[in-house]
Amino acid sequence: MEKKLYSISAIYSTPNDIVAAAKAVKDAGYTKFDVHTPYPIHGLDGAMGLKETKLGFVTLFAGILGAVAMISFASWVAIVDYPQVIGGKPYWSWPAFVPVTYEIAVLLAVLLTVGSMIVFFFKFPNTSHPLHDTPYMKKVSADRFGVTVQSNDEKFDEKKVRDLLKSTGGEVEAIYYSEEFLTFKPQLFDLKFILLLVGISLATSAGGYLYFNKVLYLPPFDWMVEQPRFDVQSRTDYFEDGHSMRVPVQGTVARGFIPYPYALGAKADSIGKFLINPLLNTKATLELGKKKYLTYCSPCHGNFGNGDSRLAGQFPNPPTLHSDKVRNWPDGAIFHTITVGQNVMPSYQYQISRDERWAVVKYVRTLQRAYNAKESDLR
């Protein structure tokens, strides 16, 4: 078939020559031309008259789309599909959504940007181009510099372009379309291409699985998968009773730990008189108590201790903390209840430290006094 001209190109030996040639082509009024160099050349963008790319707007749109989609999905799960109160936080807790929203925004921005360029600009899955495998491209990929003016430019005239490039000192040559490029038709949904993608996916998945689950664990590098230890609730012949899980020696106390001496069955009224709050009435104590109360206590007792649970009837509402019984309790009785629990209320001794429990007691006393203020308090 008759060759069809793609562009007229020129080869240069120095960076200064290619910058001057690019400026000459731009000043001549050509708009569809490109420059190729083996490494970045300072000032070349200005010489070519390149404008700010609009690809950033595509990336921005894709990122916003990803962020909106992720925050919408997370909000639907948290509010509608699977609402849960976790640590006293509201259903819609924005800080918890920030990391995954950021990751999805960046991921979608990258994927859509690259995907758009591949599909729209490179006619995916076409991998051919008129410049590929030409002497011009081999030179500019090594140690030479080149400029090429495309034949579809409005001002293109082969003789004038040749004369212009020769006047800049370039080695001029013509580049023609290949038959493969001219006869190519999009094959994105071609059966062979789809089967190729499926085959590559399966091969990649199988290779990844074998490498990360088998090859990496070949002896002696088993990454401590096989350990000389007992698994939880496993049987052993080492001890006579066959139990691998051992209880601590009776009376053992961990270093730095003060065990709580009163059991669950003990009455709060009788225990309270033996316990005295060791914390002072300071601003730091009240702030700590407020923080722990709002986190662990307020979901059931309400933010102000009125027993108005925020769990929407998922559990029975507890009694108010402003009753005469609780207000007349000693501090130790409230501390005992927090520590061992009462009725449907579980123990919080493992979630809240000893000093934090005493700080919660101080904050409860503050709420009680605020709700039952005396005339002297108002003065």
C-alpha cells in the first residue's frame, strides 16, 4: 500500500540545539509537534509554548468522585445498615471515615486518570505508534535529541517544514504510518483479548498465592508459623491434667497491680464505707472523669446521668444517678459498682483504670451537685 506521511522529524546533537529548534517551530506557528529527549531539558517547556495541562481536572474530578462515593457508602453503613455505638461515639463519626476516604479518593483518581489516558489517547489495547521502532526513536532514546512536526497540522507543508528544520541544523527525515497502525481497529471487547486478560489475571493470582503462601515459607524460613508452643485450649501430655492453659498460682499478684479485694456478690452499700476516693478535686481530675464518663457511661446513663439511654432501646435503661439512694451513697459504693458491675451492667475494671474510675466518681458527684444545687451553691 502507498505510504502515508505521519511527520517530518529532525535529529540534533546538543540540548541547546533542540531548545532553539523547538522555539523556531513554535514561532513558525505549528501547534501539532513534539520533542523527544533522553532526559529532561530545562527550559524546553517554555520553548515549546506548552500550556498548562487539563489532565489535572480529570484527576481532581476522579478524586472528588471517589471521596464522595466512599463517604456516602460509609455513612449509609454507619447510620442505616449497621448502626453501632462504639466507645460512646455517635453513629456518624467523621474521623473514623477519614483514612479510608482519603485512600479511595487517591486510588480512584490514579486509576481513572491512567485508564482515561490509556483508553482515549492510546486507543487501548493498541500498542503500536508510527514512531515506534524507527531510527528516529532509537536515537532520541539514547543520546540524541529530536523534534517531529505532524502532517495533520493546519499549517503543514512538507517542503516548508523540511526547510525550517534544516535551517536549525537538524538531520531531517520523514516518518510514515505503519500498515499495522492504519488498519488497527479497537479490540477492547475482542474475545481473544478478554481471554488474554483472564489468563493473565489467573496466572498472576496463582503466582502470587504460591509465592506468598508457599515459596516464602520453605524451610528453614517458616516465619515462625511452626512454633514450640501450645495453642489456646489445646491438650498436652506435659501436665497430668492434660491442660496446656494454666491458671496463676493461688495468691499471685502481678507486679505493680493492686487487686480488687471485693467480689461481685458484695453489696455496694456495705463495701462503700471501706473505700475512700484518693483523688483531689482538681480541674484535671474532673476533665479525666468527664472524658471517661462520656465514653463508657453515657451510652446507658445519658450525658447527664438521667438514665436516658442513647442506645435507642437496645438495652434496658438504667436508673437515674440523681436518685436519693445514689446521692447518699459513699464514693466507694459507686466505685464498687463501676468495678464489679451490677444487674445488666458489666464490670469496667478492665476498660477503665483504678484512678480513672475514681475520677468518674468525682464527675458523677459534680453532675449530682449541679442537678441538686443548694441556695449556697447559687450564691
